[in-house]
Amino acid sequence: MNKLSLAVFNTQPPHLYFGGVERRILETGKCLSRELDFSVYSGTKAGFREPASVDGVKIFPCQSTDRIFPLDNWTFNRTLSKMTENIKADVYEAHTASGYGFQRTLRKRGLQTPIIQTIHGVLADEAEKQSQQGAMSMRDRIANYFMKRLAQVEAEAAWNATLVVTISKYSQKKIQDLYHIEPRKIRIAPNGVDPERFKPREDCEKVRRPFDAGGKQIVLFVGRLIPRKGLGYLVQAAKRIVKERSETLFAIAGDGPLKKQLISDVALASLNRNFAFLGDVSEANLPAIYACSNVFAFPSIQEGQGIALLEAQASGVPVVAFSISGVAETVMHGETGLLLEPDSNALAEGILRLLADSTLRQKMGVKARQFVLERHTWDTCAQKMLSVYREALDTCRFRH
């Protein structure tokens, strides 16, 4: 019996980018490689020019610009629209706004092919949250304009998809409210984590040495340095935290357009000695950085779920985050971390509480790992997606 074949569309090549979307694609593909013929079609970004294979996942380059969003997305979709005759699969899956060119061409030709639209953080919700933040720079306004345009594309793709998949109940509700998709068409398959990679460890002195952590307590953030991640709240909270615990080190793992502004804000607050900007940490080193931190701070103001939250908890590190969107489903308040109202003083109080209580940190860390093992492994996510792929195929067959 032939394997079910799946073609996945994503603008960024998942083996060269390490965002939540890309990690989900590779990890689910790895888990399902024995049951599916799993192929990914991605833009020619970060030097991706030749087909690659990673853990049973075949990855093919599709011509796009390597310039900034949204030009890369638009050129990638233009290429996909010209490749409908060459990309053959039983089921297709597009992430965010990465497959609308292919979908539109299929519709023009009247082809009833099973297409799944996987939505992570709902783009219309992200644009709305960003608009509510008050005064924006010209760059932020331009980015928000394109976000709204892509949200319209995401909504159109969801309307025309066989099924829509998302990662949390929060995102499901936003898809219903903002894109007007009926609940019966939406399936929830939360993201996961690899508990064998992200786990507690003992050799932390060696891990801390490169960024001069010494005996300091480390508050870690991992993610893109973009507005919705709320890092301004963390800088403000740090001002208060260092007054009480002057040796606290805030380790910022990630890169993005706000990096220069954040470095400037830290300098103006005279906090240079308390912040370490680590840049994009390699996949090989990231698990150790999580495990050797004392607290994971995640001040995001909009998230579909937040894979970084799962990775921190799997590593046995308690979380302090805002009780917003999908975050409230990913952290158990008072058990695996603290969920707070979006406010820098509340953030400071939560972090200080955990830094001052090693017993509480240990208790929450143990519970956090248990929570992830029970509910949020990649294998659990993959099995849910396999059911969705089969359902989409059956739905199209039934229509015929």
C-alpha cells in the first residue's frame, strides 16, 4: 500500500529558520516520516538553492526573493502558482499566508484538492493588537499595513481550505470572530516540544561562563525581537528588579528589528551590566541556555501559543508571562509559572517572587516538565495532524 503523500508550503525553509512554524513542520514531519511521504516547498532564502532532506522530510526550493517580508512571501506565492502541475500530493498544507498562490490556481482550474490551512498566531489579531499599542514609528505603521493585507489573504485561504488547523482555543475563537470561519471547519492541534532535547541538566557552570553569568541569577527570554513580544515591559521591569537584586542577569536570545532600540533603551536605563544580548542561539546550544536559567520571562502581548514557553517548561524552568491569548492555555498559573496582567510592575513582582524562592522555583519546574510530557510532545501534535490529513482527504472524496 502506497504512503499518503503530503506537500507543505512555507515561505521560510524549515531547516534554515528556527521559528515556531518551521520547528513544527520539521518535528511533525520527523514523527510521521514512516507513515507519510512528507515534502516541504519553501522559498529560496538564506542560501537555500538545492533540495535537502532532514530526518525523512524532503525540502524543495521554490524561487523567491531573499529580501524582507512581505516581498519574500509574495514572490514565493507567485512561484507556487506556476508550479501546480509539478507539485503532486494527496493532501496539501499551507502555513499562515504561504500557499495562497497555489490554492488560487487550483480553484481557477476547478480542482477539488484537499488543502489544509494551518494558522498559528492569527495575523488579523496580531495587527489589531499592534494598533492598540498607541504611537507607532513609520516603520511599524508600514509593517502593520502589510500585516493587515496578509491577514486578508490568510482569511481568504481559510475560507477556501478543506479544513483549518490552529494551535489553541484562543486562536480558534479569533479565526471564527475575525475570519468568520465556522467552528465545524476548524481543528486544534497544539504545538509540542522534544522532551529529550529540552530537559533539566546539571552542568550549568560551563554554560553560563561565555556570557559572564557567574553566580548571577538568570532571567531568560527567547524569541524574535519584534513589537508583539513586549520586551519594553521587560526593560521597565528590570529597572525595579535590579534595585532589589543587583546581580540579576537578563539574557535575551534572539534577533530582530528592535534589537538596536532595545540596546539603546538598556543603556539609557544604565542596565548594560545586567543585560546580555545573545543573538540567534544555535539549535545545539539553545537547550542548555534554557536549562541553566532560573526564570523564563515572556512578556508577549499576542501569541497563538508560544513554543518557547513549552521549551522552557520542558527544561524545568518556571515561567512568568502575561495572561493573554494562547499563553493562558500554555502555562498553568500558580503551578508551572505565573500569569499576570500586561504591566511592567506586575512582571517585576512575579520575577522577583520566583528569584527569591528557590523552593517554589524547583516545585514549579518539576510540575512544568510533567505538564509538557503529558500534553505537549511533538508526537502528540503529529498524531493529531495525521488524523486531520486523513479527514481532509476523506472529505474531498465524499464531495466527489
